[in-house]
Amino acid sequence: MKKVFLVLILISAGLAAHAQYDPKALEILEAMSKKYKSIASFEANLTSGLTNESEGVKEEFKGKITVKGDKFRLVLDDQEVINNGTTVWTYLPAAKEVNIDNFDPSSDDVNPTKIFDMYKKGFKYLYLADKTEGGILCEEVDLVPEKRDAQYFKIKMMISKKDKSIQSWTMFDRSGNRYKYTITKFTPNVKVEDAFFTFDVKKYPGVEVIDLR
């Protein structure tokens, strides 16, 4: 299994070395970006999967994300991540604690509010093929960071050929983890107040606040 994983790493490294600013990939990405920029807010149900073949790890979670401008709220089985554009709250219900930190837009972490525009800075991009995923014909595009020491060495996007909506994206990190997010339901232009993107401690009696700012 380790040999198989090593081969996959070498193949990906070869792809990264040859990835360029592919005009066909750019055309697809620009159309996708234009679609989502026309939406003021949205809510999406998704599945989140983590696999690491060398470690025998395979996990899957269900979640929901709400996005409005540069704000988002991601609810997973074991945690909530809330970002109002300047502050990030990570709430862990089982531990009854919430971690508070400043949001750093320049970090390598993939921000769900920027997934539609991230290709514009710091990435090369390459169209690979048309491929069916979940019964939907998609265009497969790889984003490869220009920085060799980036946290993720590749991000694979599956974009609907028909309406340019994102079906899934997969992030490959350097420790062998592969994170895949698949959108199962999408609702555009939901009505949501800005207060929804903050963590109100008063509503969570007994929660421990860990301020990392």
C-alpha cells in the first residue's frame, strides 16, 4: 500500500511540474466564478471525506455550510466553524469549548468563501478531462500552487459542464491526507442576518472560551 501511495505522490508531483496556465481550464474557472459571484448568499449540504491510503484512514462526515460575502458558517458532525470575515470561532460541542482566533486571509487554509476565486492568485491550472461524477457530466480541473511549500500540493475541482456549478473539490496535502467535499444540495440567495456568522457565548451556557488572539 505504501508503494502504491508513493506512486500516486510521484504522479502528482509530475503533474505539478507540468501544470501551466491552461486557457481551457481558465475558461471553465472564469465561468464558474461568474456564476457564484452573481449569488449574494447560499446554503449547501455537503459530505466531507478524509482518506489517507498509507495510514488506512477513511472517514466521512455530513455537514452544512452557509456563505454570505466573506462570512461563512460550517456545521459538521463534531464541530462548527464560524467566520465573520475577521474572527474565527471553532466550537467543539463534545468538549463544550470554543476556540477564538483572528482570521488570516493570507494563510494557506482554503476559505469556503474564496473557493470560487482562489485560482486567480498563486495557482497554475490544468483541464484534465470530462468525467461523470454522481450522474453529472463534469469538467475536471486541477489547481497546483505556485509555492512549492504550500500546505496543499493539489486541489482537484469537478465542475458541472452544463451550468458550471461545483460538484466537488478535493485537497491533497503533503502528509498524505486527501480531503474531499461533495455538494449534495445547493440553495442560492438564502436570507440570513450577519449575526448568524458570530458565536454568541450567552446561548451556550457552560462552554469554555479559549481566546487565542
